[in-house]
Amino acid sequence: MTRIEVQLLEQSEADVSASNHWLSANELLFVDGFRFEKRRADWRQGRWTAKLALACHFSIPIEIESLANIEIRPAKSGAPEAFIFGKPAAATISLSHRAGRAICVVAAPGVKLGCDVEAVEEHSAAFLADYFTRTEQYLISNRAKGEQSLATALLWSAKESALKALHEGLRLDTRAVSVSIEHGQLGDSLEWRPFQVHYEQNTIFHGWWLRQADLVRTVAADPAPNAPILLTQLFAAK
């Protein structure tokens, strides 16, 4: 199987520039419309992360003036689309943020791509019944008690990534997609590990997951991707 390349950049709230000079003219108008500071901060963090990821992907100088020429616009589905100097960029992107961290993944045009970051935390039995298939509920309950929260976060995040790749998000019943992982792969390793998400009869998203601290990151794509290439070090070197 020929696999595609996916690049991933992660940024914290502290990484985001305090000024707005890296935003495009349209983005400046949009950011002023937020009523609540939390939503504004999350939006800025997502855009900042996406612009840096795209700058790395296209070898654009990482300077405030250059980042202002990169714009992230929502498609009709709500999925983010990248534009450079007002023209569609030759790339597919996906964004996610949680608990002060934001990630952006970048792949070639036409790839069905989604990413997500989730906190490892306890959930009620009602939550599992409402959002997970019976097979997934069994997979979670069959884990050791110390692994159940991680299994829940992993499966939920993988679902989110696949639903983003479908350009559906949570408009689609989360039980319409079913996640499968290899038995016994929920250890504490910090290496990327594979999963699959099945949708309807003939659609399978291949993905990768990584746990660091109390957050799980997932990436799902069609065609199947190699393990994501981390851009953090590349950015730090610039």
C-alpha cells in the first residue's frame, strides 16, 4: 500500500504572538467579532498553528509579514481551507485544540484528512452509551481500570478525526463510525500507533494516535498516511 505524507505542528497558548499583525485583513475583521475571550483565544491559537504549519510545508519564511499572507477560511462544511495571497493553497489541512494545545495537520490536495486532540479523563456510562458502538463500549470496559479513560479518549478522538475527514463533524451520529485498534496497544509508549475507522461498507480511514501527558492526538486520512512528521523541531530551528 502506498501511503501519503502528513505533517503535524503543535503549539501552546504561550507560543501565539500577542500582536495581530500576522492576521490577514479579513481575519482581523473576524477576530474583532468575538464576544467571549476564550473563543477568541482558541480561534487565534488555531490560526497561528495552521499558518506556521503551512509556512513550514511550503518553505515560506516564518515572519509576521509572511504569515499575514496566509489565510484560513471555513468551507461550506465548516472545514478549514488554506489560501496564500488570496489563492487556494495546494494543501489539505485540519485543526484541533484542547486544554491549551492546538494541532494542525497538512497533507496533499484532495486527501480526506482530520485531526483531533482530547484530554484523558473519566466519562460516565451514559456518555459511552450515547456516543460509542457496542463493540467500542466492550473494548473500553474490557480494559484494565487504569486504561479505560485512555481508551475512551482515544476512540472519541479517532471518531472526531474521521468525522472531520468526512467533512461532517458532530452533525453525523458518532456511532456511524467505528474505531478499531490492535489489542494490547494502550501502553505508555510515546510513539505513534495505528488505528482504523470504518464508515459504512467501503470507507476505511487509517490513522495514528499518540499520547503525551494527559492528551491524546489522532490523525485520520484516506488514502492511508504514514505516521505524522512532527514540525515542532523544524519550526524551533528557524
